Amino acid sequence: MAEANPTHYVDDGRVRVTQWSFAQAGDATGPHVHEFDYLVIPITGGELTVVSQDGAEAGMVQVAGVPYRGNAGTSHNVVSASNDVIIFVEVELVDARASGS
């Protein structure tokens, strides 16, 4: 299993923006726990397998341009189930109460 490629764009104390790219089936983020609530914006869409901390697997289909949210404390590994490239942007809400400048 190869690693998915993260590209970090913003990490400013308010939000953390990362683009995830999966080149082929089996590419994975690696097990992780989300520290913050987050939004996912699929760029390409595609089929993924979400593996929870206890090893349970669930299929997921991302639809290009259709965002969804996740909660802090979510623990999983996200694995590509597609031979096509899958790209999505993850926006973590580090501190939504901080004022912008």
C-alpha cells in the first residue's frame, strides 16, 4: 500500500488546508485521528474505503464538487478503491473563533 500525497496550502492558526492526492488503488492517508472538525471538498470524486480504528471497513463515494463535513475525534485510514486519480481538499477548522486580519 502506497501513501497518498498531501500538499499543505494553509496552516495559519485558524484553518489548515491540505490537498490529498491518490494516484492508484491502495494509496492511503495512513491511520490518523482528526484533531478538529473539518470539511472535505472532492475535486475529482472517486471510490474510497474508510477503515475505522477497530478495523471495520466502509465504502465511500466522493462526488466532485460536493462537500461534506467530519467531526473532531474521527479516527480512520482512507484508502483509494479506484485506479483513477482521486483528489480532495480537506479544510480543518483549527480555531473558527479567531478573528481574521
